[in-house]
Amino acid sequence: MNKPFNKIKLHGFNNLTKSLSFSIYDICYAKTEQQRKEYIEYIDEQYSAERLTDILKEVVDIIGANVLNIARQDYDPQGASVTILVSEEPVEGTMPHSQETPGPLPDSVVAHLDKSHICVHTYPEAHPHDGICTFRADIEVSTCGIISPLKALNFLIHSLESDVVTIDYRVRGFTRDVNGVKHYIDHPIHSIQNFMTEDTKDAYQMVDVNVYQENLFHTKMMLKETDLNTYLFGITTDELTDEEEEEIRNKLNREIQEVFYGRNLPDPE
């Protein structure tokens, strides 16, 4: 648990920069070349610049910020980017300083904040002949002042189809109190997991790598889900033989393990 953290009486603006960065991976199996093509088209439609903009606008509301500018782009042949610039604008009825409780789950471009931003870039791809398809979305929520990107943590994990998630959170710079003393962090944190809902923690296997003296926190997450049908695109297990099921399951497990651990496994003998 986090230790109590007294609210700091600041001299001027809170100059700390809090950055929350995600790489979110969705992994599936598409048996034929046509199915792999259709998977890429599905991802491009499901995570178009327009839909990503809607997701990021929701993030802006959750963290209590105000949109200044939005830039977005769909790419050919695939992928999209959105960036939003935002300003600190506490939402009425919320407590921006209260970061000890997890943020909300979802109910259902580049945007600029004042010295703050939210951005997402997508990278759908498919193995040329192995059937494995991997979609990656890189997301960064970077804020200055008292608004916290940690409030968007659970919403973002659940807004995208997340089989593997790597998360980095870092507090940079310093802010000065009324006595002139520098403070390098303004809230208690032991792990990114402290800000996740219980159902998020129950759904994933997690590993932390934290550098406390640098205010740098890293968490890797791997979904515990084992239903093969959730990883198949264009087919179901009813259409597969037992041998095909085992082969596909092994391919998927290998891809998930490699992405989670960040290294290629040796080929099976």
C-alpha cells in the first residue's frame, strides 16, 4: 500500500511532468491469406483515427483536462495516429489530487493540453505465412500540474483488446514549495498496480520492474484468458481438428510469450 503523502503547498505552478506510456498488443490467428487481409481491415476500421479520437477525448474527461487542439491521421495501407493537446482544467465534482483510487472502466489523435498531450499510434501487422496477426497500439498520456494520467489507466486497458500490455510511468522534473524546497514527486506510488481495479489485476499475470530513486515504474501484463475462440479470426474451434487446435494454440502461446518477455524463443525441435 502507498504511504500517506501530505499535500504540498506550492510556490506557483506544479512543474512536475507525469508520463504514462502504454504498448498494448492484440494477438490472433487468421488461417488464410484472405482472413489475414480481412483482419487488418477489421483493425483499421475498429481503431480508425475517428474512433481513437473518441477514446482519447474520454481520457481527457477522466483526467480532468481540457482539449486545446486535435490532430489525427489514417494511414495507407494501415494504421492511424491521433494527438491531443490539453490544458489543466479540473472537472467539477472531481478531486484531481486524489490519485490513490483506481480510475474508471469504460462504459461501453494528437490532442494538446497546456504543456500536456495525449497521443496514440497503431501498428497492425500479420506474419506472412504463419497465420499469426499482432496489433500494437502505443499510447502516451503526459501531463503537467495536478492532473494525473494514472486516472486513465483502467479505461485504456479495457478500451482496446489487450492480450499483452507494457506500461511505463515516470515523474520528471521538480516543483518548488512555498519554502523553496524542491519536490521530485507529489503523490505516493509503490507500483502502477496500485492504481488498477481488482478485476484488471485478476485478469492479468503481471511483473513489475521499478526504479524508485528515479521515480520510474514499469509493469508488464499478460492476459490469463485461455479460450482459443477469442484468438481466432474468421473461424471457430468447431472447424478445426484436434491437431490443428494444438498447433494454433502453440503458435499463439509462443507469440504472446515472446511479446511479453521481449525476446524470441528458440525454434522447437
